[in-house]
Amino acid sequence: MEKIRLQARDGASAEILTHGAHVCSWIPANGEEQLFLSKKSEFCEGVAIRGGVPIVFPQFSNLGPLPKHGFARTANWHLVRSGQIEQGAAQAVFELKQTAASLAIWPHAFRAELVVTIAEQSLQLDFSVENHGDAELSFQSALHTYFQVNDIHTTRLHGLQGLRYRDTVTNVDDCVQADEVLTITAETDRIYADLIADVHIEQAHQVLQIRQAGFSDAVVWNPWLEKAAQISDLESHAYQHMICVEAASIMQPVVLAPGQVWAGMQLMSVDTK
């Protein structure tokens, strides 16, 4: 698979595959790897990569007739350009358009774009979709970001208090996040609606801030021990070293008229203690 390596002037780096426009690695300047990538992940055509940042489009999970999480994460994206930009940051731009295969299962003409930008302690992902057809289209989407953590048992999430969420593990809607801090102690799969504040992943050595725009929801996922053992491309104990916090639009699908454009962003930055 073709791999694009970005290197900012300050030393920050990222690696992206054209397969899925999949960000597989992000290392801030003078820092350490921030993204989790399964050692058992299959890197082959037509198969999703376990870890990094899969692009979920145009369907989330099994909430529709398409393959799980849609087709963007297994499609071959076109690299538009890559390299350093102003002030020493580095950037890569990828695009995806309809193909005969996509039209056979989702009959819409479109152009999707992912812009990956790194600088100093930050990674910014800008995802946009334009309706190139002559009829209205709707979709769900997410940046399914896997973050690497030293120990899930001591990892704390901030910024979700007061939000309503769908608990996908128990299939219960309209739950409310009562606690200010979310800790993961069992299988967790939640879709938080109408996210307002930034989410912070706090560990002993750092705090990772996650800001989003355009995306209305956020997903928090960890398979825990039993579920992880059932996932063939994930090491059985990998759940201890990962947490997914996804910028998403799920509860209310995005609707685009012909010629209309939607854009969403996820910005991640690291502050070491």
C-alpha cells in the first residue's frame, strides 16, 4: 500500500496510507506515538485497518443497508498533494469520488476530501463531502480515531458530563452522563449527542485535548477483555492500551442538496505534564 509520510519542520510526523486515506501514525514534536494500531491488523485490499483513524462514510456501523461503517475506509483514495506548508507545518490532501462499485450500493455522485495537517503538538483532520449529483443525498460519518494509552484503568475522560448518549452495549437510548469524569471499567460503546465542550483524555504523563466542529456527536469505544478476544485483528489484551474517541455525525444524518458541501473537523493536541 502507498504510504505518505509527513514531516513538519519542528519534527512532528504522521503516516497516511492511500488505502482509506488512513492515518496510521501521529508523533508530535519531541513526543511519542499517539495513535493505537493493532499488530494483528490486515493490510490488504478491501479490508479495514484496525487502529489509527478509519474514515466512516457514508454509514455508521450497521445502521443501514451498506457494509459496516460504509466503504470509504477500504477505498483507494487519491493523493492530491503533500508536503510542508506555511510556518513549517506539513499537510496532505486526499480525495475520493464515486466509482462503479460505490454507485452499485450507494447511488450518489460525490467528492469527499480529507486534509491532514500536523504541526508541533497537534494533528488536525478536516473531512468534507460535496454532493455532485442531481438529487439530495444523506449520510452518517465519523473519524474513528484510536488513541494509544499507557493503561486504560488509569485513563480519565473529561468533557462529556451532562450529555445524553445511546448505550450501544445495552441498546438503551437517552442515557445521561452524570459524572464529570468517565473512566472505562467494562465494554463501552456510547454515542454522545450534541457535544459542546472539548474532550480531554487525561493520563499520568499527558493530557490530550480533542476539539471538533461540524460533527454533532462523539463516540467513545473500548471493547474490553471479552469483546476484544472476539475481534480477530486485535490482540486480546490490546483493550488496555487504546480508547476510541470519534468525531461523528450519527444521530442526525447529514443531508446535502445538489452542489452543497458539508465539512467536519477533529483537532487533537497534546500537553505533557
